[in-house]
Amino acid sequence: MSALKDIYSPSFYDRFSEVLIKTIPDFDKQRFIHLIFDAEFFQKELKDRMRHTTRVLHHFLPADFGKAVALIKDIIEQLRRDNAPEDSLPYIFLPDYIETYGLEDYENSVKTIEFVTQFVSCEFAVRPFLIRYGDKMMDQMLQWSLHKSHKVRRLASEGSRPRLPWAMAVPSLRKNPAAGLVILENLKNDPFEYVRRSVANHLNDISKDHPEVVLNVAKIWKGRTKETDAIVKHACRTLLKQGHREVLTLYSLVSKHICLAQFTLLTPQLSVGESLEFSLTIHNENEAVCTVRLEYAIYYRKQNGQLSKKVFKLSEREYKPNEQATIRRKQRFVPITTRKFYAGSHQLAIIINGEEKAPVDFELML
């Protein structure tokens, strides 16, 4: 299986060079390929290869930023004529070009971002502009929330997310979410689910710093349309995992008389590469139908010996009066880039409508 960084391959640059031949006057393909595949290229990771491509492309574009981005527009038009896939990860160096070389030229950059994001998302490229230009750039994002292109409308929400993953931090967005909420208000009933999902993710970001703000939005939006209901539910996912009482109440998730009738840890000892297996039986002892949200928490042992909690959803559905259901689940302990496992005692707990039951220990061996 090839690494993600290998999207920047010799064949990719060969195809892209053919596009540049058609769009950049006197383009020298041989020199371009030579500069791309320098002595360090194959040691570079994905982001470094992307930025390296940006810098090499800069050698072949005019020093004047306005003239350079005019050619970038031509490059995108040619890519479309050649049936290049849109929203394709390898072309993120085109937004990166604007971020790297256009920060001092606000007007040309904004016009180019609006164009380029309709080919490949500029959600990362807008971040330094939000830092440099503040309210002026947020006003532009608000205008974009009313744009005819759904991709530009999504940029308005996604680019202004307070905690956009892998993006440059914009402290003002986390400190004060008010300007972002105005944008989201314009997009909450957007006809494209792609846009509405961004709205939900934006609200979920806000919930991590200002839970009361998202709770207020949820109370207003919930019940308006099926679209806003879906947004609110997805937006509240972090608060639900945290067992936030008011959010649980909003969704009628009460734990009274919802019993963990049986809980069995089937693999009290396991090695990395194996699966933690457990089963549980839920019993609704109420005389009415109840919605039951089931989750489980794993307390992973860290290098310093302390435990770090991670919550996983099992199910959420209605249980009839006196209904019982048995669930069996496996959780693989396979190393991933975002988590390293450490030997020793870990814990597993079941969570019923936000109420965590006493955890049980299991042993992980390396």
C-alpha cells in the first residue's frame, strides 16, 4: 500500500507539466522536473512535497502576484479541459500558492480564492488572511456564505471553523464565535448536504470552547426542519460524548430505569494486534418507550502511567417497555499514527444515556 505522499509521483508531475506547457509561455518542462526531484524530494512528507511544489511553480510564474494568479486561473481551466478530477488532494499547492505569495495583495488573493476553491478547497489558505485582516476577511466570508457556488458557501463555514483540523490556528475565532454564527445562520438550510455538514462541524468546534453557545443554537434550530435537526445532532456529538446534562435532556436521554443487566469482558488480557471483546445486555425497565444512547469508554494507559479516556458510540435507538437487548462488540488494538499503546492495566466502561457505569480493568501486553 503506497503512502499518501506518493500522490506526488513522477507520473503526476509529468501530467501536470503538460498542462503547464499549454498555459505558461516558454515553460521549460525539463527544468521543472529537475527542480521538483531534487536530492531531498523522496525524503519529504506530504505537506513538505506540497510546499516544495508551490515553490518550484513560483520559479515559472511572474513575480507580480496579480499576473501569477491570472495564470493559475488558466492552469485550472486547462485542468478542467483535460478532465482532471476536481477537489483532488494533489492540487492543494494551488491554494497554497495564494497563501504563500499573496498575503500582501488582499484584493487579488480574495478574487483568486473565490475562483480556486471551486476547483480545490481553499479552507487552509484563508487562515493567514483571517489572522492578518481580521474583520475585513470575516466580512468577505459572510459575503461568500451567499455565493451561488456551494463550494464557495462551504468555504465560508469551513475556512472560519475555530478548530479546523490540520489548519493554522486563528485564536480570535476560538475566543469569539459570534462572527462565525452569522455565517452559519445563512447556511443552516443550504440545499447541499456538503455545506450543512460543515455547519455542523463548525458548531461542534464551538462546543469545545463555548458549550452554552451551541446549546442555545440547538434549542432554536431543533425541530425547525429535518436538515437543521441533522445539523444540531451532529453538532452536539462532543457534548453528548461528554455527557452534557442539558444536551442529554434536549434529546430526552434519561438513564432512570435503563439498566445494565449484564456486562461481560470476554478478553481480560490481550496483546497489541488483538481485539478487546465484550458483551452487555440493556433492559428498559420503564413503562414507556425510551431512547437509549449506548457508548463505551476506553481508558488508555499513557506513557506516564495515567489514563486517557476515549468514548465510542455503540448505538442509539428506541427501546420498548421491558425490552432487553444484548450487544457484543470488538475493539481492535492496532497501532495507528495518532495513538501509541503502552503495556499495563487499561479500563473499559459502559455509558448509558450519558451515565457512566463503573469501569472494569483489562491488561494489555506488547
